Amino acid sequence: MSHTGIDVTAGLVRKLLRDQHPDLAGLPLEFGAHGWDNQLWRLGDHLAVRLPYATHSADELLRKEHTWLPALAPRLPLPVPVPQRLGEPSERFPRPWLVTTWVPGEPADRFPATRAAQAADALAAFLTALHRPAPVGAPAGRDRGGPPADHATGFAGLLTSATELGLLADPGAVRAVWEDAVAAPCWAGPPLWLHGDLHAANVLTSDGALCGVIDFGDMFAGDPAWDLAAAWLLLPDGAADRFLAAYGPSVDAATLRRARGYAALKALVCLVIADAGAHGRPGGKPSWGPPARAALRRLVATAGP
């Protein structure tokens, strides 16, 4: 169901295609997945249809992807869902929707990367290619990015919630990672293109290797440390060193400290969401728990990567 109360079915998707993109309407159609914001339907062998069914912000995020991602995609070394067509709101479905390329693979929250060297090299190559200066007019980060201090209230609330729920073995160690990030100098370079939402559910794997990156709805221009947090959120134990050596340009000490703090913040978000799912509360994603716990364990185990 969407916020409109419309049941999104194969029949509805087929009618939307016939109305607006009739040349695609005859392709085979099958349900793919429920994401945080969108439903995904596979269309033929090479395409997908994404329709927002949950958060109201998804409408804006889909339009942002349609505007910006096609220009960035050709330089990215991992497959991404490149927008091909935009579906406009209509009487059948009063929200925008997208037709994109299909990216094969399994989400890493359920099938984590296990080939450490390949995963580190693939993620480093992807972010090296993506993290280029963004043009004037590139989207801002909404509630993402900015100096760590801007997220202090949110971090404190998440840490308190996770502690009260009994989800953290050592809350003080997690707090120390965060406080070190807040104390680090802020990003002084130009705003760089960022994916904006690199957690395990938005990265795809195949046979333990990273094979794709999806959901660019939160893409924005800002501090690369926001994305570099993925070294602890996505990679197997011991792979962060290799990732940081392969990523270019080299990561300075302040950026590394901010990245570790952002990783702690994002891991707490995923941990609390996972706990909600484990207890059947709306919006919960139980599969987000194991990668979040692993990320926090990696962060507190060392003073560096």
C-alpha cells in the first residue's frame, strides 16, 4: 500500500505503463522487493519500475535521481539503477515513479560481502569515481551531511535508545568514537558528489563480492566522510585498511575521524530500526541488525581503521 491507500499490484503497474510508456507495457513484469521508500518491480530482463509506497519524501527523491544520476552513472565502475523514464502522477497513481535499469544481485543486509579484498577494492573504486566536485545547484543533504556537531542531538537520542534497549555492550566506547569525530576539523574542500545512504540494504552482492549500488535518492553534495563511513558499515573485518589505501585522494586524519563518527551514527540508526523490526513494530528491518552490530564492534575495537 502507498500513502494514497492504493494497492500497488502488477495490474496497476501494467496500466501505468500502458498509459505513459506503452512501448514497455508488454514486457514481463514481476514483483521485486519492498524498500524503505519504494516498491520495485522487475520489467523484462533489463529494466525495473520503482513506485513510492511509503514516505512522502520519496516523490522528491525519485525526481532527484531522474535529474542527476544519468550524468553520473557512466563514470561509476559498479552497476547502478540508471533512470530511463519518468512516470508522472495521474488519476491511477497520484505520485511520480521511475523506470530504471535493473541491477542484479542480493542486498548486503541479507547476503553480506565476504570477499574482503574484492569488496574493499570495489567500494574504493566506486567512491573514488563518484566523489568529484559537484556543480552549482547540486542538491543539499537535507538532514544528512554537515559537520558531526550538527547531528549531536540525534546521536545522543539514538545512543540513549540503544542503551536502554540493551543493544550496546559498551555505550561509552561508541560515544568516544563520536566525540572524536565532533572534535575533528570540518571539511574544508569543495562539496563532492555523495551517494548519501550507503548502508547494507543499498549495496548488492553476488557470491560474497560487491556487484552493485542502488537507491540514489539521498544523493547530495558535501563532505566525503559521510560516504566513507561505508568502510565500517559494509566491508568485512580487516578490510577498512585496504579500502582507505585504495581510495583516492588519500584520506586525511580529520576526514577519517569524521567518517568513523558518521559510521557510528548510521550504525545506531540501523540498530534501532532493526530492533523495531525484531519486535514487530512498523518500519522495522530486522536484517539491518547484524551489519550494524558488526560495524560498531569494528569501530570500538580500534582507535583507527
